[in-house]
Amino acid sequence: MTTIISFEEGEKNINWIGLTDALAAGHALPKAEISDSFLYRGKDTLLQRQAWIDGLGIAVKSATIFPDNPSQDVPMIHGAVTLFDDAHGILSALIDFHLVTKWKTAGDSLLAARRLARPDSSKILIVGAGTVGRNLHAAYSAVFPDAEFTVWNRTEANAEKMAAEIDGLKVATDLEQAVGEADIVTSATMSTEPTLRGDWLQPGQHIDLIGAYRPDMREIDNAALTRASLFVDSYDTTLDHIGELKIPLAEGVITRKDVLADYYSLDTFTRTSDDQITLFKNGGGAHLDLMTSRYILDQWQAAQS
């Protein structure tokens, strides 16, 4: 009988530190084979992302995106992750799409922060007051439990709403000032034009960029890229695909050699001085969905025994 793991059941057994350890372990295995596919019906989309890692198994993450659903009081996005075992390709589990996406996205950034941010970081700025911003607060709180968190959002009312939901969260009204005061800046916006400026950055900061996912999207400007030490989760899913790096690479602002490491070279994924500005681009990818799904299933099975 196939295991079906709901959002609520899956969350009972997992934690952010355990997930980042699982992501690190997954990158010690042979490099993933990944691919994406799309089907369309007018505005409606079926997205499928596949990954196969020798030693871990296979995951297919399927999502339907129906933009008109909200007008009928139906969520826009639905989906599931189908997980197959490594030895025989047997169907192992169906896992809630939103559970995997939540933990994969924030966990991806948290693994980088555990290696690149200063351990004594005490002020964390979240840029963007959406669902991902809320998940980032939960994730970063696990590693920096005593940190003071601030949120900035282009529409201040949304930042105020987020702050009302989270104890101790403060609202920033001046983004430049908030960036200058932060030890860690984690940004999850839908911006196509840079919101964050390189001349705002301070020595020793860690910058975490999540929002941009299309070739025309950017959250930070060229000056920041030339001031910071650059890291990505995967060369394959970022350099030629996401505007954050694709555009400045095409313009000659940076070169591929300026991106120092991805997660497949974790031994060099490290801060080298307290004054170094580190910048991480979270590009995602089906291989991270697979690693996250396998962790969720392993923890769920352990809890049943």
C-alpha cells in the first residue's frame, strides 16, 4: 500500500536542522539528473519537475496552476510529489506538494546560511511578506533563535499583517536603513527590477536571494554582485536560467568563475573572514525536492516504528 503523507502529518516529524543535514548528505551522492516539462491549456499549466539521484531514488513533482481559481474561491496551485525507491523503482509515497515546497525552499536557503552567515548574526531582515517570508522566519529562527527579525514589504500593510502574526517581528519602513542594520538579509520578492542595492551592503553580511526564478527577474543590482562573494545551490539551475545571474553574466559584469561554489562542492562553501560579504542565490530544482521528500518520508517512517 502506497504511503500518503499530508501536510499536517508530514510536519509533525521534521525540523529545519535535520532537513539541512539531509540536503548536505544528498549532495554527497552522485549528481542528480533533472528535467522539467510543461503542458498548457490557455492560461492553465501543468508543471512537472523530475529528479533521479543514484542512491536516493526518483521524485516527480507535479503542479497544476489555474490562475482563475481564486475568483471561484479555489486555490490557484495544487500538486503532489511522487516518490519512487532507488533499488527497484517502486512507488514509495505520495507527499503533499505544499509541504515539500515550503520546506525545500526555506531549507535550501538555511543550509547556505549555516555555512556562510556569521554564527553571531543577531539581526535578520526579511524582504517580502508573503508565504515564503513567513517560512523563512521559521527556518532562520531554528538556527538563530535569539535573533531580532524585521520585515520590509513594498506594500507596508502586508508587512504589518505578517508582524501581527509573528511575536517579536518588527516592521521596517526604510529599506536602505534596514539593510544597513542587518547581519542577514533574506529576500523573497517577485521583483523584475533590483530592490536591493550594493552600496547599502555592510562588511560581514550574508545576503540570501530567493524570489527571482525567471530570466527577466532580479532582486539585487550589479554593484552587490561585484562586492560580494557569490554562491549558488546549483550551477545548472541558476547561471543560465535566472536573471539574477544570467543578465550580469551576459553583460560581462561577472564571470562564471566569480560564482565560487555550489552545493556539490560543499567543502568550499564557506565564509573566509568576518568582513566578507557572502551572497547566495537560491535557484531550487527537482533534486532538492527529491532530497526533501526523502527526508520527510524517512522521518515519517521512523515515527511509525
